[in-house]
Amino acid sequence: MSASQSESREHADGLAMENIAEEVFRSIPLAVIVFDRTLRIVHRNEAAVTVFADDKDVSQLLAKGTVEGQYQDWASELRRVMETGVQQQFDGVGYARDRDEPRLLDVICVPLRAGEAHRIVGAMLVCEDVTQRAGLERRLAISERMAAVGRLAARVAHELNNPLDGVLRYVNMTLRMFEKQGPEKAVEFLEESRNGLVRMAQIVGELLEFSRSTETQFEEANVNDVVEEAIRTVQEPAVKQGVVLVSAFRDRDMPKIRGARLFQVCCNLIKNAIDAMPDGGTLTVTTGVVGREVVLQFEDTGVGLPENVDAIFEPFFTTKASGKGTGLGLAICKDYLARLNGTITARNREEGGAVFTVRIPVESCNAGRPASRTNVPQEVRSGLRADRGEG
């Protein structure tokens, strides 16, 4: 063997794959844990030792520090990966080791196979600490929201200026009328002034709701309970207008969510649908879980949507008569759902009417204690009855 061949052989031996794999496993910044079919930990790298509590059972190790949330029964989740042979991703896992500050982790569980039969012998957890990235994204979202509020300022000034000008005009006319024609005409002008003030209060209230960046903490409830409560709340105006409300709950075992904001979204959509059926009609509200998403659908037989459907989600866009809607309701719905990584879409029905579809990832719903009924504060109910949330 020549000297060059000998040198190449030594070089190849030094770069053996098992040596490379061991070095990568040890030094990679991601936390990696390898465990067998009994969930016993076989290997873990230095990053995993730093992130996680100490335990021989991987499910117990995860359970010790997982902050209350969507993922609680880790043993079942990990066994499912090994039984199905399909890797599973767990995003946004809150984990706190001992008294440390909670971290936000993205976790992937990958089944491991061995032998010619490719039998699953265990699995591997790969965990990325996304705490810093999530913080940056949150701050960016707040900045974008504040920038959006800034862009709305000029439009708000225009919206407020018209009723304000009317109020001042009627007040001045009332003062002159008292001097010349007595109180009867003055009462009419005062009523017009009051209408203008109500309009301004409505716009300001909706704008405050749109710009709010913190989530009010209300009791958690099953998604179906929230929808049922919204239907009950708007039942009276629906009956007066000859609208039949139909609920179709495909899944009874729905996730739980902090109910007040979703309640408002449902009431907004139901009330908009009722307004779109001035001669009566039917609104069908369907709920269910499709894949990893909670899906709510609101299907009416009303007048339908404008040609530019996307415009209805823009602030101050409204198809209602002047003074009948602020045009902020659907913008608020869209903003709230975006905070949950959810979406709201709309389309016209071929038979006439419209369909609004709300999608929320199951992971974004907060698991909580059972609640037989949504705890909806009285001020939220009153605000909705005062004609809030028009599209």
C-alpha cells in the first residue's frame, strides 16, 4: 500500500459516520432525546440536559415542566407516534424547568426503525427553543397593530367630524329656537343631537376594541357552548325579523376556549346575517373539528355580499344605510382571529345569500376546566344589543 493510500485510509477512519453522528448529536444546539418503546430515555444530548428536568421516563420528563396547555397526556401522544409510524409536531409547548422562567418549545417526535423489517424500536424528540423568536413576533404584531391604528386616525377623524358637526349645528339651532319658537322644535333638534352623540360613542367604542392588544381573561368554555350562547342572545331580533336560526353541531367533544371574544365574533356574524335578511330567511350555524382546526360556518339566505368580498373586512367598510353601521365589526373579528392564528373568509352562495367560515387551530384554543355555560359579562351583552359589530 502506498503512503498516499495509507494516509487516505487513516483519513477515512477518522471521518467514520458513527463518529460524525456522535459529534453532531453531542454538539447540536437543538435538544435531542432518544427513547425506546417503553418511553425509557436511552440517549440525550447536552442541550436536552439544559432544557429539561431529569427523569428516566420521557413522558414524565415532559409532564414535569409542561405549562398547562393543549399537550398534557404526553405518554399517549408519544406512543401514538410509535404505533402509527408517523412523526408528530407539537408547536408552542410551554415548558418550565424547576423555578426557571418558562420556555416556548417547538417539538418534533420522529419514530426510529431498525433491522431489515424496519420495525419501530423507539422514537426521537427534537426540540427547538423559540422563546426569543416568539417574543420578537409578538412585539412585531403589536407594532403592526399600532401602525394600523395610526393609519386609521385620519379616517376616524372624518367619521367623527360629520356627526360632531351635526350635533353642534342642532345645539345652536336649539338655542335660537327656544328664543323664537318655544320648546317643541327644540326637542326635535335635541333628539337629532343625541343620535349624533350615540353614533360617535359607537365609533369610539369600536375603535378601542379594534386597537386593544391585551386579551381580557374570561371563563373558559366549550366552543359549542359559546356558539349556543350567541344564538340565544340574538334570538329575539331574529324572531322579530322572521329569521330562523338553525344550529348543527357535528362534534360534541369540542375544545375549550376563553369565550368572551369568540362570543362577540359569533354575535357579530349572526347579527350581520339577520340584517342581510330583511324579509326573513334561515341562518344555519355549523361547528366541528376538521383535521387540527375548529371550523365554524355561518350560512344565510340573505341578499349576499358585494362583488369585492375582501373589502368587507376593511375598517369602516359597510353596506348598511348611513348611521346604521360603523363598519368595524368584521375588522375586529378578523383581528381577534388573527391573534389565534385563525382566519375568517366569506363567499356568496350559488342559491343566494352568504357563507362566513371561521377557522381556529385546535392548538390555539386554551384547554381549561369544564364549564357548563359560557360566562359572558353583562357589558358584552349590552354592547352587542346596542348594535355593535356591523359589517
